[in-house]
Amino acid sequence: MSTERAHGPLAGVTVIGLEQAIAAPLCTRHLADLGARVIKVEQPGYGDSTRHYDTVVGGLSAHFTWLNHGKESAALDLRESADLTLLERMLETADVLVSNLGPGALDRLGLGVDELARRYPRLIIVDISGYGRGGPLDHKRAYDLLIQAEAGSCAITGTPDHPAKPGIPVADIGTALYSYSAVLAALYDRERTGHGAIVPVAMLDVVSEMMGFALNQFLHTGTEPVPVGMGSPMIAPYGSYPTADGQVAVLGTTSDREWRRLTELMNRPDLAADARYAHNDDRVACRAELDVAVGKWCAERTLAEIQAAADAAGIGNARLNGVRELAEHPQLRDRGRWREIGTPSGPVPALLPPGTALGWPAVHGSVPALGADTAALRAEFAPESADV
């Protein structure tokens, strides 16, 4: 078996993943991180599409390695009656099903959520879709970029003339985390009621929720937020500023009190005394001139000088890092946030999952080769009368 399970808090919970891409696989990977047994059902001969994005991790893709360690892989053609029957036998004893197949895929297999709930009343069914069931768009395929564009996220990212998709796939990851938390709540609720649950999670709903402050601004003022690049359209000063040693400092003030501390740090009592900058909404209206003032102060100092002074003054600050700096970050290294996971080509580094309780064991699962566990699963879930 490709999974090395420890006795985490979800030990004894079995999860079936009819999954692809990011949203469902990240949800189930976090369940595996807590000790659940996760059986990933993949298309024979091809598997999850993220297997083929690149080969940078010893022949495996960066995406697939990130999303799928700690799982078993069953290569099943669900159009074939024998493989569909095997899946149904697994569902008889499973606790959770997470699916993000294309629109209508489960229904075409005779496994629509209502039918699943009827046949398996204790099963927790997470039905991830792009746009939810009903409405004019429920038939459409959905990817992270498409949902972010549809939900307005790209329009408040970048600059007014250059909207941008955040580099992190926030629609996929947000959907994964909402699905993950819903599974945990449903498991708790089942302990009290004895019943499973149907949990529909639409990616459009997830990003719409994340757009909360922007939606509120429009709903109550009729004005849409204007993107400001490295900053927030709702807070000022709050952005990135080049330093004297060629780096970039990121500084932010999130309250009037912090604003006054920043003016003291910059030795600019005139800014503190200016009524035009008294409150955050005033400062947002004067963002450009405040950015000039903060930028001039940063340009005359090194990053180290800026950060030391800001820390002493209680002003939030950071360095603009790239991925290289993150990979080598001392805060991750010194806190022991790295672990090793297995892959078909050998061990590779991976981050520990966030949000685990002290004392819970770290579950160091492996990335499965396509169909690595199919034969074992066929034997395990074969009818008792079958010759195995």
C-alpha cells in the first residue's frame, strides 16, 4: 500500500475521492493529514489531470505531489459495471465521499447525490461544483481563473488598467478549505444524529464570500473598489516601497492609532496634525500623496533599518520575498515546518499541514503511482463469495 497512516484524530475514517485538479484533492489530502484513509479513484491509463502538468518532482508534477500524498490510488473505469460495483462496495463502508467531477458526471453514473444519500444514509457527500445546482450557469465547467473572473476577484487585483488573477489559486484552495471544514462538522454531527449529509459547495459561492468587503462597499455606496496593486483599496497607507539597498519593504497601517505611530516613526508630526489624514477613509482618498511620503522615507533607509524601526514602533512590516526566499525561510526552518513524504521516485520535502493540535502525530503519507492500490482494493472489497 502506498499510504503510511498513523493514528491521527481521523484514524478509522474512510474517504473516497472522485476527484481531479485542486479543490477536492486538497480537501481530501488534509483529511489524510489527520489520519483518514483516503482512496483516490482515477481514470485508468491517465489519472488525475494534474499528474501531467510537468515532471519537476522526480518525474511527478508539482501540483500532484502537493495535493495527493497520503492517499491510495484506485484506477477504475466507472463506465464498466465491475469497476462501478467495486466503487459501490467501497461506499458501503466509507464515511465520506468528496467529488468535483464535471457537471452531471455523477448523475450519468447513476450516483447522483440524492441516490447516494438514499443508498448510504450515513455517508457524508461533498458535491463540489463550479456554479452550484440550478441557475443559468450550472452546466458550465469551472476552473480557478474562470471562477475568479466571474466572481470579480480579478477586477480588484492588479491595477485599474491591468486586472490580474492572484498567483495562488484562491478559488480552488478556498473551496478545498470550506469542503474540509464541512466534512469535519458533518462527522461531528453524525456522531449525534447517526445520519450523513449532503454538502454542496460551489466555487462561485466561495469566492463571492471572499469578496465580502468589496461587495459591502458596492452594496452600500454603489462604488466598486479600485485595485491598487501591492496594497488594499480599503486601507492606506498600506503597500510596498523600494529601499535604499535595492529591496522592497511592505508596510501597513490598519488603524488610526497605527497611523499616528507611523508618523512618529517617520518624524513627520505635520502628517499626524493634518486633518485630511485623520481617519482611514480620509487617508484612502489621499493614498497617492501618502505613498509618496512613505516611499521617500523608505528610499533613504535599508530594509534592515526600516524593519528594526518598524518593529520597535509596533508597525506591521515584511519583506517582499520570492518563492526562493520562501523555500529557504528561517521561520519555517527553525520551527520544524518541513517533513519528508514518499514518492515513486524517492522521498521529497513537503510542509506540515497548518492547524493541527499539539500532540497529534504527523502523518507522513506517500504520493501514489497511478493505480498502485487497485489490486489490493479489489481483493479487500470483493464479495465474500468471490475467489480472491
